[in-house]
Amino acid sequence: MGDFEKIEVEGDLFIPFEWLDKTPGGSNLGRAEFSVCIKYKRGKVSEYFVYPEQQRNMNIFWHWQGKRDDLTISSYDGLEDAKVWMFYYCKTHKTQSFRLYVPPNAKYLHLSYNGLDFTKTDWGRKSERMK
């Protein structure tokens, strides 16, 4: 997966992003996506990795490690549900992975113990900027 900056998710992390790239001049990337790789240990989620796709900054990824029964993907603030559209085997992490479209008008990806949430606001919490 190349050279990426790894950011450990400890607690809550809100990541701002543009849901639709509107770059003039014909280089539009379309709707933002994220790839998610989930690792299991004894039937529980032991860690997950999140990589940005179809975005200007793709040299970063987020990593959560712990112990969870499941991983949730939710949308708040009246947003549509995120759309999971492609499942594949990740050779890097040797696990099940998938790509998902972000909901229209989403502004933040919230990573936490519960999983991934898409929101329009960071709920007044500290945000991690994509460099």
C-alpha cells in the first residue's frame, strides 16, 4: 500500500474531508470513498485500518486497535447511509476489506471504538486535519 503516514485512533477522532471533489479543469475525482480493512481475533474485531480513496490527500491512514464484538458504520445529522460497494481481500493486512461511498454532504469521518460515523459537524470536538 505504499508509503503512508499512520495515525493511531485513541478515543474519538473527527477527520474533515470534501465529500465531492469540485476541482475545476476536468480533474474531478468524483465522490470520496474510504477503504476499510478489518482484522479479527477469536471472532472479535481486534483492529481496523481506514484509507482515503478518490481524494486529493491519500498518503495517510488511520488505525484502531482494541477488542470489539462488531464494527458499525453509521450516518448522523440527517445524512443518507454510507454505501458499501466493493468487498475484496487485502493482501497487505491479509484480511477482509471493503470500499464505501460517503453520504452526500458529509463533512466529517468520525472514527471511534464503535466504528465509523459520517456527520456534518464534529460536535465541538478536536478534529484531525488531513494534511
